Amino acid sequence: MKKLLAVFALLAAACAPRINDITTTPDDPPSFRRAALLPENRGRDMTYAISNIGPQRKAYPDLKPLARADAPEAAYEAALAAARRMPRWSVLAADAAARVIEAVATTGALRFKDDVVIEVRPNGTGSAVHVRSKSRVGRSDFGANAERIRAYFAELGP
């Protein structure tokens, strides 16, 4: 099993940039509020590093906010329901007034904890769902945060 994990890590490292904080909105990423206050995150920089923008855009050009036709309030309710359905996610905070959701995602094999924040913002006559996923451990996430955002959007739907 250890050899298999080592091979996977090497393959993933070759494809993924050496960043561990991925967002759908590099120019205006969702901000962690509740997760930043957790004892596990005490002393950690929870801001999105400007140096991540270029490598993230190159590696994950498909990651964009999810546009929805429904009003922000309805999109928030759908986003919250989807977050609660995500396997191995625990919703930490849900602020309907601000339309912000924060969760902790636990990885499968190694049980790492990663922080997730979701913001629903107005977008024309509809809304847009912005997501950010940040690993607590390591410099590279081997693509896990991008895959988590894609899986969340698949669960949420259009």
C-alpha cells in the first residue's frame, strides 16, 4: 500500500502545481471566517496567496464560479444542501444573510482535514457560486482541492 501511495504521489506531483489553496475566483477569492478561528488553524495564513494565481490558472483553467439562474437566496439554499450531501464534509457554519458556507472536508485514505468556503454572490439576474478549498498540510495538494471543487459542483448541479 505504501508503494502504491508513493507512486500516486509522484504521478500527481508531476501534474499538479505546488500549491494547496484552490479557488474558482483567484482575483476575488472567498474568505475564510469561521475556519480561520479554529484551533487547528491558529497561526496559519488563511489568505489566498497572489503567487497562486498564475499556476492555478495554468493548471486548472476549467475552475470558474458556477453560474445559476436562480436568485442568490435560492442558490444559497441549494449550495448548502449540496454541501451537506458531500461525502466526508462537515458543515461548520452557514450564514444565510451573508450567503456563506464553511466546511471541513476529510480526505479518504490519509484522513487529512481541508477547509472549504462557499460564497453565493449575485450575478446579473441570477447568482454565482464561488468556492475555495485549502489544505491544512503540505505545499502541494496533488490536485485534491481542484477535484473537490469539481465534485461539489457536480453535486450542486446547474
